[in-house]
Amino acid sequence: MSGSVVYLILAINSVEVDWFRVYEGLERGWRFIQGFLTPDFSSRWQDIQIGLIESLTMTLTSTVAGVLVSVPIGIGAARNLAPAPVYMFCRSIITLSRSFQEIIIAILLVSMFGFGPFAGFLTLTFASIGFLSKLLAEDIEDCDSAQIDAIRASGARWWQVVNYAVQPQVMPRLIGLSLYRLDINFRESSVIGIVGAGGVGATLNTAIDRYEYDSAGAILIIIIAIVLVVEYSSSYIRRWVQ
Amino acid sequence: MLELKALSKTYKTGDRALSDISFSVPAGQVVGLIGPSGAGKSSLIRCINRLVEPTAGSVCLGETELTTLNGRALRQARRRIGMIFQEYALVERLTVMENVLSGRLSYVSSWRSFLRRFPQADIDQAFSLLNRVGLGDHCNKRADELSGGQRQRVGIARALEQNPELLLADEPTASLDPKTSRQIMRLIQSVCREMNLPAIINIHDVVLAQNFTDRIIGLRAGKVVFDGLPSTLSHEALTRIYGAEDWGQMQQANEPQDDDVLLDNTLNSSLNSSLDSSPMLVSS
């Protein structure tokens, strides 16, 4: 106990705090806030527009691709539907996809496929697969087994069991999760732009590098607005699906 | 006709759920399977349609030995056995019609069932079964909009939609009120009479079992300890099945229902009158 206190004190002392840099940082922060309060949408509008369109395209395509790949993997990773080898295979894909943060995958894919939204699309698709398949698989495993038994007992084939007993039970949640992932993908698309994977993040990064805080403020406001719109519309759609 | 020979089931945990069960059920006979919780009633029923794999013994439905089947042959055998579940086990988010038609899944291709394009004959049969169980007006409702009794009627219609040769019912009345329970049991009994369908009904309520079945099989710790007519189920036999208890008291407690019981017996003797007098049985 006392050892860890000593360690904590030593550790804090080893962090070098350069008070001059803190002062400078605060000043930059203040300029940033000022820029945010006087956003400039017009002077870099061309760049912002291109970045936004890239981001939205990446978001939508990667979510759709992610859902399409996740459904079979999620079914394969559900213990109550898949035989053991398929289960192990699908679970390992999920683990692989979930073990890396989006930024790391983006760095890797940017170095493989070069700068631009294609790397971003692949990154977000890859990340979506881990997220959606895992949650879908868990949802399938939580299905009411009596309904599955009832359909199986009628002599239905495996596909028919999936279609009649499982799909109606998981569909609302799958739609909800996909919309949630759309939301996440949009936010991630602005982050991975910073490492060169295209989108509005790249525009934001450029604006900050050029000390154009008013343009950066404008980009942030647009990102917040889009996240809010996606958030509200997805909760509306989820209510409607129930 | 169903024949069980030396059927045994031991679970992986080592629990011996069934040991050496043998009996046969002739066409049209409604069997009530009673016994304490954990006696193996559910396991027995599920071993017949192989939702649970029996460890040893054989189950024959007509000429087919069910315990050795696999894949396609197993599916084709399962469709000859209709099953009614505790808590109904309807697919809640599908319509009543889709639930009933799911009894025909093994007869149509996956593609047709995916597009919900069932043959007209199947749809006609589903309509007439829904009318038979008194739910003719509810076919487009979602299953979770119905009351408990109505849901179990859909469950019965779904089982019958398979055109089964055997009906299995796993505690069909467990979550229903006493009146609805009697209506459901009466319905099962009367459709079995109409179609000369044998049935095994796994049930907790002894009085209900005595009123609506032709034969009682008592299970205790995975063994058959009673097999006989409902009227021969004595206090001594009940003690053998469930253990010691003041059984006279149970029957006294049911005495106020005696008129009802008498009424049931007369109704059961004639199917038509039973149809007329119970409002939910609309004859088709």
C-alpha cells in the first residue's frame, strides 16, 4: 500500500510539466474557442463540401457492406444455430475485427491502399463487421428457444428455422444496431480522416494545420449537426420498427 | 400408432431422466402423462420427436423407427408429429396466419416459404383450422396481440396444419386460467376424436387429466409407475406417483366443479353438443 503511494508520487514527479507550454496551449485553445464562436463556412466551403460528401459516402457504403457481411457471420457465430467448426471460425473473425481500434486499422489500410476514402471505407466496414456480428450473434443466442423448437418440431429445414423462428425475433434489434452503427461510422469517418483515410476529418485536420480555426469551427458544427440528425432519425426509425 | 420400447434418456450431467419406458398408444387414444416436476414428462415427449436425443430404446410411429433417423428423413418424420407447447411457443412477431402456415414448412421449399408463397390448399386448410378453433377473424393479427387462450388455439391450429399422425402436448394449459384450461383440453380432446388422432398430453393438473383423457400414465423419477384408465387413478396410485399427500382433500376442493365435470362428460360424449355449447368452438 505505502509502496504504491511512493510509486504514485515518483510517477507524478516524473511527468514534466512545462508551464510555458501550458500557457501557450491555453492561448491557442482560447483562439480555437473564438474561431468556434465565429465559424467561417464560406471561405473553405469547397473543401468542406468535398470532405462531407466523402464522409457520408464512406459512412453509408461501409454500414451497408458491414451489415451484409455481418448477417452470415453473426448467424455462424450463434451457438444455437451453427455447428462447432463454423462457430469457432466466425467467432475468430469477430475477435480479430474487434481486437484493433479503428485508427490502427486505418493506418494499416492507408499504407496498403494509399490515402483517400477507399481505405476509410474498408476500415469502417471491417470495424462494423466485428461490432454487428458480435451483437447479432448474442441476440440470436438470446432468442426464445421455445419458438425455435416449435418451428424445428414441424420438420422445417435449417433455413426455414432461421427465416421463421429467428429472423422475426432479432430483426428489430438488427435494424436498431445497424442504425446505431451508421451513427458510429459517421463519427469514426471524421476521426480516421486524420490519419489519411479521407472524409471530413482530413479537411478538419488541414484546417487546424493551417491555423484556420474559424473553418475548423464550421466543420465541427457541421459534424455535430449531422450526428444529431442521424441520432434523432435513427431513434425515430427504431420506434417505428418496434 | 405409437410404440415406445425401453426408451431411456441420460443427460450429459448424469441425470437419468427416463429409464426403460415402454408403452404404446393406439390411434385416437388421448393419453394424459402426469408426474411430479422433474419426473421426465417433458423429456419423454421431446424424445419422441427428437428435440431431445434419447440415449437408448426405440420409438416407432407406424412403420417408422424414429430414433435412427437423420437429416431429411428426420424432418419428414417430424412433420407427422404435431406439437403443442407450454407458453404456446408461437413466433410472436409473425401473424396468426404465418404461425399456422409454419406447420407446412417441411412441405414447401425454403424459397417459397421465404416469399410466403404457400400452396392455396395449405392456406385454405389454415383458414378452416382457424375457424375450427374459433379464431377465424384473427388471421391477420400479430400473435402477440392475442390472449393466452387464443394463442394456445393458434398453437393447436399450427400443430394440426401439419396433418399429423400424432399430437404431443407439453403442458398446454400451464399458463392458462382454469376455465380456459378446460376449454383448451376439451378442444384438444375433440379434435383428436374427430381425426382419430392419438395424443400424449403432459399435464400437471390431475383433475383436468382425468376429465379429458382416455388413459393416464404416471411417471415418477423416469419410470412408469401407473398406467390405466382415468377412473382407476386411486389415492394409492397418486401416492405412488407424487408421494404421500391427503388426496381426498384435493378431490373435495374440486367438488364445486362437479357439475361442470358432469357437464363435460355429457358434452364429450357428443361432439356436436360440445361445439354448440362452448362459444369459442365455432364449427367450420
